[in-house]
Amino acid sequence: MPCVTWCAATLRGSWSAPPNAASHFRNPTDAVPLRASTVPDAGSLLQTGASLLWLPQAGLLAWALQGLLQGDGLPAVQIPAVGVLLVGLARAACDAWGARRAFRSARVRLSDLRAQVALALAARSPLDRARPASGLAASGMAEQAEAVVPYWTRYQTARLRVMVVPPVIFLAVLPLSWVAALVLMVAAPLIPLFMALVGWRAKAASDAQMVEMGGMNAFLLDRLRGLATLRALDAVDATVLRLRDAAHALKQRTMAVLRIAFLSSAVLELFSALGVAMVAVYIGFHLLGPFDFGAWGRRLTLGQGFFVLLLTPAFFEPLRELASVWHDRAAGEAALGALNRLAAQGIVLPGAVGPQQTPDLLAGKPARSTPAVEIQGLRLTHPGASHPVFEGYDLHVAPGEHLVIAGASGAGKSTLLALIAGLLPAQGGSILIDGVPLSAGSATALRTRMAWVGQKPHIFAGTVQANVALGRAPASAAAVVAALRFAALEGVAQAHPNVGLGEGGVGLSGGEAVRLALARAAVDPAVDLLLADEPTAHLDAATAAQVADALLQLAVGKTLIVATHDPVLAARVGRAGRIIQLAAARETPA
Ligand SMILES: Nc1ncnc2c1ncn2[C@@H]1O[C@H](COP(=O)(O)OP(=O)(O)OP(=O)(O)O)[C@@H](O)[C@H]1O
């Protein structure tokens, strides 16, 4: 079984359930879309308003030109000049303030999304094989997720501008010249059409790039974790070659995304340049005389023609801006998709979500007793498996009893321990710990009474002190020292409280890591149900004997359930306890 270690302790006390979280055991793998607001942000609205202020500025400039033409002299320029300056200042202020607001709100929304993804990931059972690899999850949440900030701040603002500014300019030009308005109307839809065609390819390329990046991160993390093994097997060169290939593939994907992004800009520049040129040619010839049509039977004044000319580039400006941020949309949507996939539900860790009973859920009881474990009619089939591991399985473990679960590999020993620890939801039957049914509501509280000692305890990057205490309140510095002494670790230089350990236990031997797991169990006086999954596997006889000593000493006055193939450990635990054989989902006397 993969190393499932102390998830209960790490989750305990740090979990606050979202109000809409489900409170029952659940198995499906449906995706729950992340909650992300699609309402235009106030910052985007402000920036769009700033763009519209170009209309009064253009009007004032045209007014000044017309005044000069009519010979009004300097007074004709003074008032418009002051107006242009004031409106320009207001425009710059709105733009800057809006950009700031949009950015801040995007960061808040991204933090909210990340929190949702982190909750969803933490709510999945450690036995869920479909859980995303940690490298993939870390890259999705940390690196790829950043792509949604430009998507919200730049792309969505640009999109809002495209929806508002060109129509307003069109309505301003139409009463002056239907020909100019017609040119704008014909040129404008061609741009989104070609952009959509290019964008469709861009999204596919961006998705592929994200997959490549996530895959490379997962590969890298996996190889870094297994560096010692790679060296031992002399496989470093082969790994370097594979990494080089992965990096090359990523480079090609990135270049494909960039190529498409540049193509979309080129398409847009072409159409907007053609649109501006056609309006300019029409206005020029209209003012000179040859084109005397297109102004609703009138002739445009120089001021009016100038006004139309000033507005035409502004008509295309939002579309050009949209093109320049088009790849932000592809990257942002791909990142949102990746976050949604990370937030997909899998096998739920009982008690990880939903309302929880407090650890003193046994308040109804006069005094807490050493727990009995009562299993009735247990049913479980792993997802995708053709045969059930348990089908109507019953087991009674008396309070304080020491039980060995033996049996062939694959019989379900580890699965049974995981079910008792509430790390996996049962599909039928009941598990009672000290008379309390194990359910989504009680799992967290019940786990406060349990300790899990696996064959490969997970060691976090951090000090020995932090690795033993795991954030639990009773684990004071003195208690940690006592627990390390109990686990016979005080003589190990690498196991002093302030020594830092590497991720995955770099710096500790396998036997020391198991003893550290025993120290974790010993440090918490609330623990009275010990679950040990092959604690002596892969250890030499002397270390296995040390681990067995510590385990038996720790189990005095507690209920102990050990799954093991080790005949020595089984005999020692069984001497004062009981040994059962687990086979084909049946309990048979040894
Ligand atoms: N997370 C999982 N997802 C799907 N199937 C699983 C999972 N864990 C175990 N299994 C399957 O369930 C069955 C029981 O596995 P389990 O690890 O409980 O056996 P075990 O008796 O502990 O074996 P061993 O002694 O080798 O550790 C096996 O057929 C295994 O392939």
C-alpha cells in the first residue's frame, strides 16, 4: 500500500469546512466547477470609461480646428485646449485607477480559486489513485494559475472595451457620414471572425503547452525524489536525456503558442490599417470635392471630417488591444481548465469536508475507555477493481486487545487498516470505534484517538521537532524530546529536535523513520488506538526488533492492530493477543 501517514493529524484542527461542502461519504469522480465571478470588474469598467473620454477630446480638437479655419484666432483654441487637458487628465486617472483595481481584484479572485483547489485536493483520500501527482498539482496551482491574472486584467478589460467603445464611436460617426460608418461596420466584424479562427488554434496549442509543462514538472519532481535510486541504478544519464527531450518538447509547444499569438496580431493590424486608410481616403476626397456623397445629403465641414478621422483609429484601437492580449485568453482559459481538473472530486477522505463533531463527541459517555473496534458487514470494492476486497466482513477487536492481521499479499490488510482509520469510505456495513459509528461527521474526531505507523512514514521537509509534533497542541518541546527518547532516537544525531530533515525523510534511515513515526504516536496522550501497517518491513532483524520493542511498549493499555508478514513481530504481538488470517475477505482463526 502507498505510504499513508498521519493525514489525520495534519488535517486535524486546521480544517474549516466550506458551508456548502458535502457531509457524507462519497465516491464519484465528478468535477465541481470552481466558483469564479464572471461579472465585469469595476476596474475594467473604469478603464472602458477612460477610453470613451477620447470622444469629447476629439470633439474639442475638431472644434478648435474649425474655429481656426473660420478665423476666430487664439480664443478659438484656448477653451478647447483647456478642455482637452482636463479630460486627458481625467482619462489618465481613470485608466490608472481602473488598472490598479482590476489587478487587485484579480489577485483576490485567484487566491480564492487556489483556496478552493487546495480544499478539493485535501478532501481526497490518500488512497485515491486518481489523485493528481503532487508535481502536477503544485505546478497547476502555483505556476499555471498565474495565467488567469492577465486573462482577467487584460483580456477581459479589452473584451469589455471592444463591446462598448466601437459601437459608441460608430453611433457618433453615423449621423455625420454613413459611408465612414459603413466602412467601420464592414471592417469590424472581419477582425473578430479571423481572430476566432486563430484563437481556436491558439487554445489548442496553449492546452498542449500546459499539459507538457505539467508533465515535465511531475517528471522532474518524481526524479528528484528518486535521485538516490537513480544514482544507485546508474540511470542518471538516461534521466538527463529524457529531461532534455521533455524540455525540447516544451520549447516547441511554447513556440507554437507564440507563433499563433503573433499571427493573430498580424491579422488584426492588417484589417484595422485597411479600415483607417479607407475612411481617410473617403474623408479626404469628400473634403476636396470628388466624393460629394455619404454625408446624408450635406457636405462635411473640415472640423467634422477631422472629428471622424480622429475617431476612426480609436474605433479599431480596442480591437487591436484585444489582439495583443488574445493569447492571454487562451493561456487563462487553459489555466482555469487545469485548476478545474485539479479540483475534480475523487474518493473523499471521510471527515475532510462537512460539519464535524468535536473531539469530545464522546461527551455522552461518562469516561472515555480504551476503544473496541466493531466491524459489521463491511463492503468495499476499489474503483476499477473487478472483485471486492471486503464483502460482508465482520471483525471484533476488544478494548485493549492486541491483534495481528496476517494474510497473503493483496488480501486487504492495509485496506482494512485504512478503513478503520477513516482514510477510505466504506461502501457498506459499519465500523464502530468505542461504540461511535465511523462516519464523515465523526471521522476527524475519532482520528484524534488513532495513530498510524506505516512501513514508509512520510517525513516533511522541516525540523525533527515539527515532524514529530505535526502541529498538535499537546506536543510541546519537552513532550517531543520525551517521545524521541521513547522511540530510542535520542542517540541518533539526525533525530535531534532542531535538526532539519529533507522532504521524504532525506537524512534518516528507514528504521529511524519508522521510529520517528512511533515518536509521533507517543507524543500524543490522546492516542489509544494504534494502527501499524507492516512496521518492520524492509528492516534488518536488529532494527525490526527495536521497532517491535517500541511498538509493544507504546501499545501497553491501548488497542493495537498490526498488519504484518513478519513472523517474529506477529509472534511477539500475538503472544498476549490474537492473530487472524485475512483471506478472500474472510476472517479465519490462525
Ligand atoms: N488505492 C487503491 N486503489 C485501488 N486498488 C487498491 C488500492 N490499494 C490497494 N488496492 C487493491 O486492493 C487489494 C488489497 O490491497 P492491500 O494493499 O490492502 O493488500 P495487503 O494485504 O495489505 O497487501 P500487502 O501485504 O502486499 O501489503 C489489492 O488487490 C490491491 O491491488
